[in-house]
Amino acid sequence: MNPSVYLLRELPPGERPRERMQAHGPAALSTAELLAILLRTGTRDESAIHLAQRMLHDCGGLKNLAERNWEDFTHIRGIGPAKALQLQASIELGRRIARSKMPDTVRITRPQDAADLLMEEMRHLREEHFVCLFLNTKNHVIGRKTLSVGSLNASVVHPREVFRAAIQRSSASILCAHNHPSGDPTPSQEDILLTRRLTEAGELIGIELLDHLVIGDNRYISLKETGCM
């Protein structure tokens, strides 16, 4: 065993993650220490903290770690199916907690309102998801639907499907959003063309497209604000 790698039982009680969390609260712990608490145990040759540090390094940081699924985790030495499933469950709980902080009735008055509703969930998706928010006459969100998963283009997301879903919910208007897994929210030419097709279809049907957001890594671009609508 590497003499510089200590097992948790060899650390003074005041330096162990669980004891530190009990004494000082979770905010006082490093990301690796919090991860070590979830892992509970390390390997024969390294502590849970060192395993957590190695995981973060191998994954390229916390954001990339959150994008891994349980099968990805099992490829890391020291992580079996049980730990991998526990990690993915914790990540999913975090996402659901973030979503639950939004009020039951959300009113969209600006692009940021829609970004606040969708960002935390969509920024971590590994494929492009096209989501439609359905609004009433007071701009309250009355429904939501994912209409496409995969590469976004006009043949995958057709205005017919978008506005059929809007009509089913008696929507006064809609707001669309999709993510760029690369993290860069710069709209592509396909994004702009699709937005214009949706705008034109909405004008014909009488259901306005309020905006189309492209969501990246904690950033977004409003196609309305950029003059693409």
C-alpha cells in the first residue's frame, strides 16, 4: 500500500468526513469528502476519500461526473454495481430537489423565467431534448412535453406535432427549448430554421411561439432576443 494513502480508520476522528459533517455541517466538506460519504468504503489500498478524489479526476470534475450513468461508474476501479447505483440515485435526487423548488404555477414573463424552470435538468442531458412549455392567456405554464430526443432538425421536430400537443392542452401560446450537450448554447442554422417554421405555423394556427431557448452549461440563448424570430 502506498504509505501516503491513509484509510479512514487511520485518520483522527476529527478529520473523518462523517464526523466533520456532524460537527460542522455539509457546507464545510469538500466535494471529495461528500462523495466519500456516499461511497462509504474505499478499496483495500485506498480510503473512500482517495477513491472519491480519483473518481472526480477520472470523470473530469463534478459536472462530468453528474452526466455519467451507473454503468459508466462501474468502469472505475473500486466502484461496483451497488455503489454505482447509489451514486446515480443521489444525482437524480439532486435534480429532483432542484426541480421541486419551482412553484407549482410558473408564470413566464421573460426568457430567464423559462431558463430557471428548465436549466438544471436540461444542462446535464447527454442527448438533445426538445421540450415545449404550454401556457394559458396569463402566461402561466399549464403543461410541458418532451417532443424529441436526439439530433434536432426540422424532420425530427415537426410543427404539426408541436401544435397538436398545444391544441390538446388548449394553449394560448407556447415556449420551446432544447439543449446542446456540448454546453455551448450558440444556435445552429437548423435551430434558426426550425424556430422560423414554428413561428410561421403558430401565426397560422393562432397559438404564438413566445420564444425558443437553446440551453447550454448554465447558459442559454433566447432566439427571440437575438432577433431570430
